[in-house]
Amino acid sequence: MIKAVLVIAVILQIVVAVQSDGLVRALAELSAFLLVSVLVLSANTQKRKKLIPNADEF
């Protein structure tokens, strides 16, 4: 659910960046980059949690 919201936000920011100029475009590009970074970091965190076994599994 959160990933879908972040992906939609990135797409909206890219659309705004394509249609705008100046400061608005720069801010849209920056926010899209930051949102993509959050998506990548959340994916890495979830992947790492799956790789670490729990003590209950032994």
C-alpha cells in the first residue's frame, strides 16, 4: 500500500517536472529523487529482514 502511494507520488512529481520550469521543476525533481530513494531503502530493509533468521526458527 505504501509502495503504491510512493510510486504514484513519484509519477506525479515527474509529470510536474516535465510541465514546469525554474524552481518548481527543480523542487519536483528533488522530491521525485527523494521518494525513489525512500522506495529503494524500504525495499532493502524488507529484504534484509527476510534474510535474518529469528531465534524461533532454530
